[in-house]
Amino acid sequence: MNKESRVLGLIGITKKAGKIACGIEAVEETIKMQKARLVLIATDASEKTKQNVTYCCVKYHIPIAIFSTIESISNAIGKSNKAVISIKDKNLGEEIYKIICGGGAIG
């Protein structure tokens, strides 16, 4: 199983557990409330979206990763046209980050 498939599978599990926020407004709210453990932005998201969400993540010290496409992320969570999601579960967020970045745990 390749890296993208593993991450998308974990995103699906996270969604079923109710530990995902999707869409810019919901994601920014979880960031500001310090509930986001990891934020994922699709590679094909608009530059403005990438800049705004990245700024918010940096300001609140939330890990961020650019990953996959809007279509793939949307399919993994059963929604349409979602370019930004936040993972609200610490363990799943760390595991997804490790797979994407190929490194150790965040934090």
C-alpha cells in the first residue's frame, strides 16, 4: 500500500470517529480553539487558501501538511470539494503526519 492510500485510509477512519473538521471556516475554528492536531491542505487548493490557512496554523503552532488532491481528500471523507481538513485526534494526527513527512512524531 502506498503512502497516499495509507493516509487517505486513516483520514476515512478519522472521519468515522468524528474527529475531522472540513472546510476553511470549520478548520480555522478548530485551529483557534486549539483542537486541531494536524491540518491538511490539498496540493490543488488555491494559493489564497494555502496562505490563509498556513498563516493561521503558524500563528497557533499547529502542524500543517500539503497533501493529495481536493478530489482524493473529499472522497476519503465522503464530502465534495473540500480542500482543507483538520484532524482533531492527537494519535491519528501524529500517525498521518509521520506517514506524510516520513519522520518522527510531531510536537
